[in-house]
Amino acid sequence: MIPRVRAPEIPQNHQWLNTNKPLSLKNLKGRIIILDFWTYCCINCIHILPDLKYLEHKYQDSLTIIGIHSGKFDNEKEIANIRQAILRHDIEHPIVVDRDFRIWESYTVKAWPTLIIIDPQGYVIAQFSGEGNLQVIENIVIELISKNQDKINFQQLEFTLEKQQKPLITPLAFPSQVLATAAGLFIADSGHHRIIMSNFDWEIIHVIGTGKSGLKDGNFAEVQFSAPQGMTYDLENQILYIADTENHVLRRVDLQKQLVETIAGTGKQSHIIYPHGGAALATSLNSPWDLVKVDNFLFITMAGCHQIWQMNLATGNITSYAGTGAEGCVDGNFQECAFAQPSGITTNGKELFIADSEVSSIRGVEIAENGKVRTICGSGSLFGFGDKDDMGDNVRLQHCLGVEYGNNFLWVTDTYNHKIKLVNLKNGECKTILLNGENYLLSEPSSLSYLGEYLYICDTNNHVIRRVNLESLEMITLQFSGLCASGVCFPENGYRTYTQAIKK
């Protein structure tokens, strides 16, 4: 607990979302208030959203949560992008956009996420940084309710939410990864909590998952995921491996038997940051984001604990592979190196290539018992981001999420710059290949996949998959006829109308 001080008022002239009017602490007097200082790129901020949803639903008659979005990256200061994040994560409390860090500074906040508790009389009584504080915070709320029965304004407040003003009804919702294979195209339809498989005529082969968030194994019609992200495919055995990110598990999809099973993780988030491991199904994971198969091993970007992990498919053991768990960009051996929310992963069979998103850099990790980690391009700094084509550490990216190896080059989704870039592994040169053009407008592309003469792009905030001819650089939007979502099916003509609407 910290000394009681009067909570600084929230400026009324800032942009607000998830409400039709600004909120003031003065008008909320008599309510318990939690201020959540967050930025939507931050995996730790995302981790506490379920805690906030739990609190705001259980104590809705006495508690009001207000999100203070103090964006780290330039792209996170744009209202439209924050609105997309609210929809993607189903946030149901009011958000004020603290673009210039004015509210952040008035509350002397130092880190994302930070939660500040204000009592019914308008005094700050507690502050928490980081994750894992739900029980302590709930105990404070319970105590405040008990001691302030005559002071609390007991009523259920209702707000006009973004999802009510403009419901998202699209065939795909915030797709996070596309994977092109000889067997077909796989899409992690994250917003719908399912996996889509199509052929190359864009006919749907399988819809894997009920479309509702959950953790359930079984056949394709009954299985449940929670915001699945990365995928890798074993063509010989017809097995698809999935990083089921918000369930904190890895899943195995047998396409022949049409069955899904959990192969790693307990379904609970791990809060251990130092290197560890054990039997895969007995070891808790922390937001596995992407994965790639090399021989009989899976290599996994564990975004939540800033490490690279390895799973032995023969023994069923999983363990941290590289990274101390500290957030940063440190090269060197596996025991001393550091990553910052590693996201996309790919390989040439000898080295892993990582889109290290929070330091906006591309990293290389040797596949060897005593390997080394290197920074291929990017600043290597948590705040060294931008948009600059150059060589090595002179390159500037902005929260890159996806990376794909092909012919000694790396294709990169420079996500917050809304561009696709190409990195030459021989000299570390990075140059823009695709940017927003006359006929299309990329919006936070999060992954890409290379097959034959085509590059497939997961255009996440546009809710579509693009295909680029690598010779002509002609881009088209894939049209999956008959794909259903939220009880609505999209015939070819209806889908084409939708794709025209998102063109520039």
C-alpha cells in the first residue's frame, strides 16, 4: 500500500473509446476505480486483460475500470489502431488515449502495465506494476466495499462499446498467421479461435474448431482454441502443430484422423522467467507465439517470458533453449542472451531466425548444443524503432511480428510500418519490397509464408489473406467462398464486395 493522495483528474479533451462521452473522477466519486496503464503491443498488458474482465464483471455494481492507453510505438498512437486492438481483445471498459503521456506522468507511472486503485473518496491507495496481482487487488476491492458501504455509489454503469457501434462480421477475424504448404493453405483465424485449411482454388477443406474460445481436444467439429497464432506443418506425417497462444499450450492436429490433442502446457500461464522445463504436459508455458519443426524437435518463440524453447517430440520433454528471461537484446551464448517478446520464427535448418518484436530487430539463433545468438538487423533497443532501409544495426523496423526464410533471404512483416521487407542474410541489408500502394492498404500484417512463386501475407487488421506474385509484385486478396463466421456465410460475390471496401 502507498500513502493516500488525491487522484489527479483525467483530462476531458483526450480521445475516448468504448464510451460515448468522457469520464471524470469527480463524476465517478463513490465508485472504486482501477486505472490500467497499457499499450496494445505489450504481451504483459494483454496477460492482465482477463483479470480486468473478471473484476469488472464480478464487481460491476461498485467498480469502474478505465484503460489509459499510453502507446509505446508511433503506430499505437493512432485512434483507428487502438480501436482495432479493443475489438481484437474484446475489451469492455472505457479507454482514454494518453497520446502525449500526460496522464502517465501525472500518476508517475514507470512501466507497462501499471494498475492504480482509487478509493470511493477519490484517493489513490495502491499501485501495481506487472502481472500476477489479481488476488491482492481483489482483496483490496473486497475490503473497500466492506468498509465503505455508506459511501459507494452502487449501480451498474453501461457504456457504448466499440463492438456495439460497428460489429465485426467478416469471414476471417484478425488472422494471425498464414502457412502455405504442398497440402494446402492453413490460416490461424485468431479472432474466431479456429484454424482454416483451404486448397489453392480457395475452397475450404477443413474448419478446425467451434469458433468459441476454450481449451478442448477432440475432433475438428468440437475442438476449441484461444487466439491461436503460429503453425508449422509436417508434410510427411500430415501433422499440423499450433501455438495456442492464449491457452498457453501447444496443439497437434492429425489431418488423417481429424483429431486435435494438446501436447505441451497445462493450460495455465507460467510465471517462471528463468530457464527451466520438464515433461511437456506437466510444464506450464507463457504465451507460445510461433513454432517451427526441425527434425524431431519443435522450436518455439515463448513471447511471454522472452525466450526460445525446444520440445523433443520423441521424448515428450520441453525446455527453454535460449534466453535468460530478461527482456532486452543481448547477443552471445544461450545462457546470457536476451530477447524481447520474440514472435515469428523460421529456419534454414542450421539457424533459427526470430522476429524480436519489442526491440524491432531480426535475430539469429544457432541450432547447436553450444550455439550463439546474433542480431542480424535492427537497432537492438527497446525504443530504437522507426522505418529505415539500411544495413545491420542501422536498419529501423517497427514491431516486426513475422519472418519467413527463402533462398538465403528473410521476408519480414514490418507490422507497425504496414510494410513487407526483405533481409539479405549475406550482408544484413534490409529493404522495403511491398508498401501501401494504389490498389491496397496493408494494416498491421502479422505473418507471411513463401511457396513457389508466391508470397502469402496475413493482413491482420484488414481481416484478409493476400497473395503476391514475386516476379510482378502483383497482389490479390484471396476469396474463400462459403466460409462462415458468427452464423453468417460469405458467398463469393459478397466476399468480393467486402474486399473492395478495404482497398484504398
